[in-house]
Amino acid sequence: MTVGVSLFGGEMGKREKQKQRQERRNRGRGSFSYLQEDQDIDDTPRISPSGEEAVDDSNEEQEEDDADDDEATINHENQSHDMPSKFLLYQQSVQSPKGDISYLQKFFLMYVGGRIALHLQEDFCGTAFLSTEWLRSDSRRTAVGLDLDDEALNWCMENNIPSLGADGFSRISLFHGNVLQPLQSKLVNTDPQKLVSNISLAQNEENMQAGMPESDDLTGSVVQDDTFTKTYITLPGRDIVCAFNYSCCCLHKRADLVLYFKHARDALSTKGGIFVMDLYGGTSSEDKLRLQRRFHNFTYVWEQAEFDIIQRKTRISLHFHLKKEQRKLRHAFSYSWRLWTLPEIRDCLEEAGFRSVHFWVRDMPDSTEIMKTEGFGAGKNVKYEEATTFQQQDSWNAYIVGVA
Ligand SMILES: C[S@@+](CC[C@H](N)C(=O)[O-])C[C@H]1O[C@@H](n2cnc3c(N)ncnc32)[C@H](O)[C@@H]1O
């Protein structure tokens, strides 16, 4: 299935395809919050944003102000069938899996080394877009995804995995469940021949309890079917566990964060592995903020509610304004987040048993600069650097690496 073409309807002309390709190259993980470029390792030549991508956003301010009154504004639950899926829009505007994967490989080589990372676990995976890209680039790779949202997981099964070809389903295991209770999670069926399996994501200890042979690099999963008969599927011990797009902010309590980090560590291969997550911050992250980024077919809006300085919590809403359909997908995604600090994350990772913790930070364009800059101009070519100190900025983004 070709993701992204049919949903926007009809045949695409060459020029439109070029635009979409450019948008894909330019979208960034950090664009999730601050609409930054993600050009760190992706060395694809960029087309000048002042060229084809120049957009007229003179009406955008008004469009934003009118959002709540607009008759065409829709709730995502009432999404009609001819509308692009909110998951597709999210993947196109928010995620940048190739950039993330480049950093994952780099971190693995730096902090573990001695072998190539093949086995990934993507926690809080949503539509497991990162896992899909992980599998695409090397046929030896496997991926495990875990998320609470079965709609997103099923969307992945129907829209992302088929693009991998025949062996895609056999190399990915998607689990529906809570990262705090991974053993209770259930396998979303990856075999189109079967309907559903109730398989729980188990870790090394459970394998041993259930009599699985001990292995250096295999992590079994206990399979429990409806008749409670235990069988096994074998998952390799993961080389890398990741939690991206600030997903750890979904966990609000310190004890939960430590518990989650312990589960992540347990899933890593006994031969060594890394846990990688990301975080954003800066003075602008602790205030109300509304940012937008324009794509060829839609505008993506990040809305940040007031910031509670005692609980360090905020609510983030993502909206999509569809040009062709003249519709607004308001609150397509909405998250209640606790904004953890870097030292809090380090302490919790250490408490969970990680041997060392490393910060890779990049300065982000100021929010005012982003609002002034058209297209993809802001923040080009800024790379993440490993840092032990970093002065406060309007906005920053960080990868945090825990080495097991
Ligand atoms: C910010 S989204 C990130 C999605 C995806 N990882 C990405 O990179 O864009 C957070 C995801 O975490 C999931 N989630 C939130 N709390 C969770 C939990 N306790 N266990 C598992 N998934 C959770 C949500 O369903 C959502 O898909």
C-alpha cells in the first residue's frame, strides 16, 4: 500500500511529488514542538525554502483565530472517510525516523560497539513509523513496538507494515499495553492469516521462570492463548530500546518513570544495549505557545497550554488544517505532559540501573524566529552535540542515552 498518496486523492503531478519529497526530507522530530529542521545526519541536498516551498501565510493568523468558530472545524472522532488519516498527517509532519535511526546507530556504535544493532524496541510507538523504517533499511533487523493506543497499532498494521513487503509482518511484533506493565501487554496480530493472539511481552526473568533456555541474546515472549496454554515466541534481546517524541512526559510520577526505565533496561540484550529517549525544554517551553508549520497540503499546529510550575505539567494539542478539504482537524492528538528536566531523567536512569547516561543537545530556533521564518528556513544544519553543560536557551532538544 502506498502510504500518503491515495489519501490525498488522485494522481499526483511531478511537481507535487517533488514538493512532497522535499517536505519529507525537511520534516523533523523536533518540528513536533518547535518546527525545527532535522537535517543532522540526513545528507540529502535541500532545496531552498525560498524556492518552491515558499508559502503565503498572510491569512494564517486569521485562520488560527477563527479555528473555534469555523463551521468546517471537525472533531477527529467525526472524521469522514475522504479525509486523510490523522496518523498519516502526524507521520508526515511530526516524525523524522531516518534522522532518529542515524543517531540510534551512532549511539550504539559509540557506547556499545562490537556488533551492529539489529533489534529495536520502540516504546510508546504509536503507529510504529520508526520501527517500520528500521526494518526497511536492513532485512536482518527486527522490531518490537508497544503502545496503549490500539487504533494507532492497527493503523500501522494496515498502512505501514504492508509497505515492507512479504517479510515485514514476520519481523515486527506490536504489543498493545502499558509500558509500566509490559508483561500484561497483548500481541497485536502480525500474521494476516490469524485474527488475534493474546501474547504477552515477557522479559528475561519470565523466560527463565517458564523454563525457557537461558540465552545471551534471545528474549522469549510468553504466549498465552485463550485457553491459557503457554507457548513461546522468541524475541531477540533488544540492542536498542527507544521512547521518542517526548513520550516519557506521558509518565507523571517519578516512581513510574523509574519503573519504566527498569522495564526498558530489562528488555535490552545481555550483551549490552542502549535506551534512548528525547526531551525538549527551554524558556519558551514553560509558557503558553502556539506554533505552526506549513506543508504542501496542510498546516500543522502545535498548541501548548499554560505551564504549571509546581507540577511541571502542560497540555499539548496538535491540530491539522487541511487546505484542499478546507477542513480543520482540531485536537487530533492531545497529551497531558509532565516536563521532566535533564537531571531528573539522569537520576531516574541511574536508579533504574543504567551504567552511564549521556546527553546530546541542540539549540533550537527561537519561537519568535520560527514564526517569522517562512517554510523550512529556521534552525537549519544545527546538529546534536554531546554535552555535560549547556546554557539555557529559548528552546532546546535533547537525546538522552542510557547505557546498560
Ligand atoms: C507523543 S506520542 C509518540 C508517538 C510516537 N512514539 C512518535 O514518535 O511520534 C505518545 C504515545 O505514547 C502512548 N502512550 C502514552 N502513555 C503510554 C503508556 N503508559 N504505555 C504505552 N503507551 C503509552 C500514546 O498512546 C501515544 O501513542
